[in-house]
Amino acid sequence: MHCYSDNWEWAQKCIELNFYISFGGPLTFKNAPLVRETASQVPLERLLIETDCPYLSPHPFRGKRNEPARVKLVAEKLAELKGLPFDEIARITFDNARRCFHIDEETGGPGLPHTSKNTRY
């Protein structure tokens, strides 16, 4: 679920459908307690982080053009909410992204089945 900002009840329904829940800059906003509360409840194996560039820049850059490097601020806030070290959240969300997008660990490319040499699908 892209740039999730709804409640835990809806997140649970999405997780039951095998979705991942992704959080962006709003996780860091002071006026977004619902987003933080929801993020704190999402199981680690279903968490993703994102930038949503060029929008939704995290605090303290709110209102400015977002950029990929700022996803670190989202990860830091998520680590704080989960009571885990930053490096652990970074590893967890990296591994989740690899599973979600079928990225092959060895090649860094799609881990999708190949039916011919000229196509990935």
C-alpha cells in the first residue's frame, strides 16, 4: 500500500490480502499520530519505506522538494517507533522490498520466471 496513511484496521485487511504497507514522509510529521500508531503495529515482515519523490518530504524538509536520500529519515522514525536500531530497520525493509518486487539476491534483477531468452516474462 503506497504511502500508507490510514488506520490499523484497514492495514490489517490489506495484510490479510498479502499486501505490504509502505510509509513515507508523513510518518515523520508532527500532526500524523494515526500514521505513527499504525506503523508501530504493522508486522516487520510487511513493512516498506519510500520517498514518494518529489512529494511528501519528511520533517524537517516538509514542504520542500523530496529526494531519495531523505528516505533515511523515514527509516529512522520507523526504527524509533519499533524500538529497533536503524540498521535493523534498514535491513528488514531492504529484504522486504526484495521479496515484494521479486529482486533476485544474486543478480539484483527480477527474479521472475523466464519463458524465452528475449523476455523476462
